[in-house]
Amino acid sequence: MDIKEARKQIDSIDAVLVAEFEKRLSLIKEIGKYKDEHHLPLVDEARDESIVALHTANCKDKTLSPYVENYIKTVVSMSNEFLKEHMHKHIFLIGMPGAGKTTVGKMLAKELGRDFYDLDQTIQDKVGKSVQNIYIYDGKDAFSEYEYSTIKELIHNKPSVIATGGGTVTYDKTVKLMRNNGLVVFVNRDVNHILDDLDLEIRPLVKESIEYIFNVYEERYPLYEEVAHIKIGNEGSITDAVQEIIEALPNTEK
Ligand SMILES: Nc1ncnc2c1ncn2[C@@H]1O[C@H](COP(=O)(O)OP(=O)(O)O)[C@@H](O)[C@H]1O
Ligand SMILES: O=C(O)C1=C[C@@H](OP(=O)(O)O)[C@@H](O)[C@H](O)C1
Ligand SMILES: [Mg+2]
């Protein structure tokens, strides 16, 4: 076969692929509507994995399997990107302890007419222990697992505002879950401001933990930036922070 003929055939195959992909996306839109109405999570990871496994296994020439696998993975991932653009999402607030996630989140939910969940509070209610006691008796990993399983439950509710804990972003699978099912907003607050406000609270900040807070801030800052879709500064009033988030939201979320 000469190159001209091969290219002609490739052009017709691509035309079919594009037409079929367009059809796939219009079905995805329907699925999006259904998921919106039934408060289902945006992305069903198990279903995605089974699609990839099925079509990779069906590939006749096994030497082509890795390429087929990549191809179908890309199709699924593009479809998810499209789905996320067309559906309402949860809004997750991330950031340092004391940055204002809970306070800003509550007011944001009110402004948007959404339900509000504070992850720490939801876990405490569910487990029947304080966050501090979960840390002491069960450990940080157990707490991270509680965060993961609680978010997994919360995403079945209608799109809400969820204030996470400062350490939620340190658990990879929770990060994936949040980014797949929502818009992640980094509420940033100068660490000196955080310390000023926390001093007024019951949170036990002994002297040596002040340095600890600075270290945590430095260590986590790049992580918060990497995980977030949107970053806002909570340096003025709480109302300002809420307005800043609302302005930065895509139209589907307003
Ligand atoms: N913009 C702000 N102005 C004044 N105080 C604030 C502001 N944002 C947060 N705070 C105060 O800081 C403290 C910690 O806020 P909180 O919402 O509990 O933080 P987080 O949930 O991120 O740990 C609270 O006392 C809250 O009222
Ligand atoms: O930064 C952290 O590692 C933590 C922050 C806390 O939430 P806040 O950020 O609401 O204080 C809470 O989840 C837990 O104590 C761990
Ligand atoms: Mg909080």
C-alpha cells in the first residue's frame, strides 16, 4: 500500500472516531443530567477501570495492548473532563488549620443556597470521638481513612460546600476523590493572622508548636497550591473571602 492510500484510510478512520466520540460525549451529557438529578458522584472510578480493562482485553493483537489501554484511558479521561464541565460539583475548601475553611465555608454555602458540611465535625458525629481523640487513640492514618470514607459518603449528597481539615490533602486517594468530584478551593491565610486568631481560641497552642505551625505551613503550602483548582486569600473580612470565591467560580456553580 502506498502512503497516499494509507493516509486516505487513516483519514476515514479518524472521521469515524471523531463522529463516534461526539456521540459518546452527548451520552456523557445525559449521564451528567441523571447524576445531577440523583445526586450521584461525578466520576465512578470502578466503572472507568472496568471500561479500560474490558477493551484492553478485547484487543486482538496483544503487542498493541499497551497502546489500546492508553487510548481507551484517554477517551475515558476526556469524557470525565467533559462531564465535570457540565455538572454541578461539590466545593471543597482546603488550607491550613485556622485559615478560615469552616467559617468561610458556612457563609459561602449560605450565599450559594447549598448545604454545608464540616469534615471534622461530620467525622466526630459519625465516630463518636473528638478529632483529638481519634488522633491520640487511632492515629493519623486512621483519621485520614475516616476523612476519605466520609468524603466518599458526602459526595452522594446534592452539590454542597465541604470544609476539609488542614491535613486532608496529605492523603493521595482523598485528593483524587475531591478533585474528581468537585472544585477544590485553597483558602490561604497568612500564618501570622492564623496565630493571632487561634490565640483567642481554645485550640491549645503551646509555645513550641508555634514553630511547628510555621513548618507545617511551609511544608504544605506547595501541596495546597497543587491540589487546588482555585486559590483565594482570606486576609480581609470573611465576607470578602466569600465574594472572592464566588467571583472565581465557574458559571455552572453559581
Ligand atoms: N477573615 C477573617 N477575619 C477574622 N477572623 C477570621 C477570618 N477567617 C477566619 N477567622 C477566624 O479564625 C479562626 C479559625 O477559623 P476556622 O474557620 O475555624 O478555620 P479552619 O476551619 O480553616 O481551621 C476562627 O476563630 C475564625 O473566626
Ligand atoms: O492540619 C491538620 O493536620 C489537621 C487540621 C484539623 O482541621 P482544621 O484545619 O479545621 O483545624 C483536623 O482535621 C485535624 O486536627 C488535623
Ligand atoms: Mg475547620
